[in-house]
Amino acid sequence: AGNITAQGASFDSLTTHDATVSGSLFASLIEAEDGLTVNLGTTSNATDSANTKFSVLANNEEVAAIDASGSGKLRKLIIADAKEATTSGVVGNPIDPTVTSNATAGTAVIPAGETMLIIENSNVTPGSLVYITPTSDTGNNVLFVKQKVEQSETQTGSFTVALSKKHNADVTFNWWIIN
């Protein structure tokens, strides 16, 4: 749907089974009909694996790379659902300590005097790993994931974060769901 220029000749289209580009290939879009495979070739040792890589550059700086061993590096990693994520939980009603979020990571608060918080989240599956990290003093109480409930047609997915005993101050924490 665009023009192809090679060695001064211009074409409206090009159809080929195999093509080799020995210089640079400039394109604003590469679209694959049946998936896209990048073959990094064969490597004989770990050093070759680390040096043979697929890189993504922005402003001539590497921002992402996958080497031949499958290891990846990203300058910045954002884990979120494609749909817009709701804000994470700040509890305003200690009688019903439940918040709802569709994000895969967030921040929440267990209010002073409470021992648990339920975070309703449709991303929770039986294999989900839920990581929590306290970001305030817990008063030497253990902060832990007490329960996970899988999202289904009849129930909302959720996980419960609890303290081993009541604390006289709010306990804030970060959470992260990995599937």
C-alpha cells in the first residue's frame, strides 16, 4: 500500500518468499499475517547468547532487548491491563473493608484497628501470585495474603491481605498480581 524504492527503482508492491537485506530496512509498519518470528540464529555458548539479541531502539538508545537465551531487558516495565485501570484502594469504610480495582498492581491501606482488607480484582486466578510489600510501619505485625478467590461467573475475583493482629496506625502496602 506504499512505495518501495530499491537502488533507485520504485515499485508499488513487492511479493517474495524470501528476502535478504544487507543494509538497513526502514519501515513505519511491519505487519505479519500469520505471526512474526525473529530468528536470532544459532549460538554456541552463553556469551554468544547474550550478545546475539533483538533490540528495540528509541532515539538511538536501547530501550528493550531479548537475547538468544530468551532473557529480556526493558528500560521501564509497566504491568497493566489493556483497559484503563481503576485507582487502587484507599478504604473509607472500616465496616466493609473491601476495595475494587482492575489493575494488576496498586497501593492500599488497612485502617488502624483493622486486621484485613479484601481487594476485589478480576485478574485473580488459581495460579496468581500476589506480592505485597508494606510501605509503612506494621508494628512488628506480619502482613500476609490470607486468601485468593478466583474470578468466575458467580463470584468476583479477590484477594485478602491481613495483619497478624490489630495495629494502632494505618498500614499501607503495595500489591502486585502476576499471572
